[in-house]
Amino acid sequence: MTGILFTGFAGAAFLVTRLILPPILEMLREAGFVRPNYRREQIPLGAGLVFFLAALVILALGRFTGLADRSANIFLFSMGAMGLFGLIDDVFGTRGASGLTGHFKKLFLEKEITTGSLKALAGLLIALLVSLEFGEGAGIHKWVFLLVNSLIISLSTNAVNLLDLRPGRAGKGFLIMSLFMVATSTGKTELLYLAVILGSLIAFLPHDLGASAMMGDTGSNMLGITLGFTAVYVLGAPVKLAFLLFLVVFHVLTEKYSLTRIIERNRVLNYLDMMGRDGDS
């Protein structure tokens, strides 16, 4: 896979997103699917739907022209499925619990299902299906990497969801991790799917940073599973294991401490977090 092809897919997704985003936002407003931003303005929620629509257009063309292979179908399934459960959370979201631990306590101890626990369980099953399709290794190694790949996909999805607490934060986290994926990848075709979502996100990001639209769990789930899918398909085993370790540490920290407080206390992280945002957002 060449850099020109990567750039071409990203550029095409950027243009498609710029074209379809305004009518999508207007559709959400007319449907009353809005939430207040930090200025108490009612803005569209679930605008991350545009990521899937852009990917559907570009990858359908990629399949037709032979530039994308069968794995594009698996990617679209996983992205669309996780986006669906994110949309369910956006529409019917129950806020009686927070964090994976909180949602699973509600489920297993109080026998109460929340949209968060539903999303987490669905994410695990989707991750398992994608990992079974990938089928890495043989013998005992196959089962080890089935577990590793499933955890990477599910934890990546939840990690971006955890970031989506301030305008632009989830998008910036995705951009940083995308650079990591590109720099450490084995150059497989599946990087093109990352390029598509990267281009679409760049087109959407000004709306997110300006707090004029929310990607919602619909969008953050799609960004997260894109990172997980990419990691499973394009990273070598040592880098993949290191990435899983990073995800585990990230989740342990965010279960114990406030992520926003951690960012605010670190000068570099706070600078990146505020970049492009209004000072009071």
C-alpha cells in the first residue's frame, strides 16, 4: 500500500463528509435529536453517523475498483454494528452508572441492564466475531491471539468513548493513535480503512471543536472500533501486545481517577486538549 493511495482514500472521505455533513446535521435538528452544549445551545447529537456513511461510499467504490478487499465488508459490519449500539446509548442512554465497572455491577449484582452494559456486551461479541474472521496463528497461539485481538477491539472502542467528554478530545485521541498505527504498521491494505475514517474525522472536527455538533457515542464507538480493527489487522505481534498493555493501563487509571483531572494537571496534555477549543469550553 502506497502513501498516495492512503492520501487518496483520506482525501475522498474528507470531500464526501464535507458534502453530506450539512444535510445530516439539518436532518438531526429537524428530528429534534439535539442536546445542550456547554453554552446551553441545542446542537445535533449523533452526528458521528457521518463516519459510517462516508466509509460506506468510499469502500463500496474501493470494492468495485478492486482497491479494497473482502476485509472491507468485515470493517463496515463492525463499524456499523458498534455505531448502532452507540446510537442506542445516545437515544435511550441511562446514566445511573458510569465506567465499565459501574455498568457491570448494575448488570450482575443488581440484575439491571443499562445501555452502557448492553453496549459493552455487544462490543465483546462484535470483537470476537472480527477476531474469529482474522484467524491469527495456529494451535494454542490461535486461542491466545483470539483473546488478545478481542480485547484490543473492545478496549479500543471503550477508550475513545471515555475520551469523548470535551469538544474535540475523542477526535484528537483518534488522530494521535492513527499516527501511531501508521508509523508502526506492516503496511497492509486495511490501513486504507483507517485513512477513510481519518479523512472523515478531519472534515467533522471543526464542528466538534466549535461545539456546534456532537459525534455522540454513535461516533466515538465508530472511531474506537476503527482503531481496534486497524491494530488487529496491521500491527505485528510485539507492537500489538504493547498496545493491549497500554489499553489495560488506560482503563485501570480511568476507573480509579478522573481523566479530565489527569489531563488538566499535565501541561502537555492540557495544551493538546485545549487546542482549537474556545477558552471556556
